[in-house]
Amino acid sequence: MGAETPARRKRTAREVAASLGASERTVRRIIAEPREDFERRARERRKTAVDLREQGKKYREIADEMGCSVGQVSYMLHVARKNGELPPAT
């Protein structure tokens, strides 16, 4: 089935399950984003981080522009290097 919208939800699976009288596992299964969509979105974000880094931006600038933490930028670039999407760090 999959998520109707990839936007962040305001309630936890536990809260939704309690309000519907269902199990948390059932709620997670129903509202989960399909794996292919998640991986596509992750690749796009990683490409954006790589492009910004290749423009000479620092990790903090990339994080501010992408609206995430410096640690997330570091991890995205680590994965990009591992996958050969970015040359090794010097």
C-alpha cells in the first residue's frame, strides 16, 4: 500500500494505534513509505549534497541549505564516496 504523502507525520505510530484501537505494527505497515520511494529520495538528497560539496561549500553551509545536521551531511557524503558518487576525501 504505502504512504499517501511523504510528508512528516505529526503523531507517532503509538498514538495513531491507540486512537484507532490497532497495533503499532499494523499502523507502521500501513503508513510506511515504499522502499523504492525512500531509496529514490535518499539518492536525490545525496546527489544534492555532492553537488553542493563540488561547488566548494563547507559541510555547515550544505547543512543549512538542505535543512539538516552537519552529521547527516557527513554521512550522505560518506555514502556517496562509498558508492563512487564522489571522489575520496583528500
